[in-house]
Amino acid sequence: MGKQQNEGEGNRTAAKEYNKETKEFVKSGRVGEAAAEARRAMNSAEGKDLDAAHDKAAAHAKEHDPEETRDYKRRN
């Protein structure tokens, strides 16, 4: 494989690969297993660390689009 050309923001090659891998993961039937594993982690002693890591990462975000209406504190 040759050197990847810089496509800048909105890298189509990376988006195409991400979409392909995501579709393969969904088709694999492992989504429920992964969700259950994440739920177990959040409900374990590790959950506090995961929450702290999430909060730290969110604090580094530049700024949110004012049109965006997500509730980042809500977790399922």
C-alpha cells in the first residue's frame, strides 16, 4: 500500500473505510455482546474511571455547535 494522500478535513477514504468496518461489525452480530460488555463495565468499579475519562475528554472539546441539542451528561 502506498503513502496515503492528505485529503484534509472530510477525508473520503477514511470515511469509506469507517463505514465499511461499521457495516461489517453490525453484520457480525456482535453489537449486542459489545453493548452488554460496555454496560457491565459502566456498572462495575471501572465505571467511575470511565465517567472521569469521558468528562476529561469532553472538557477538551473546543466548543459545541449551538444548533446541537445533545445532552452530554445523559448516559444510557
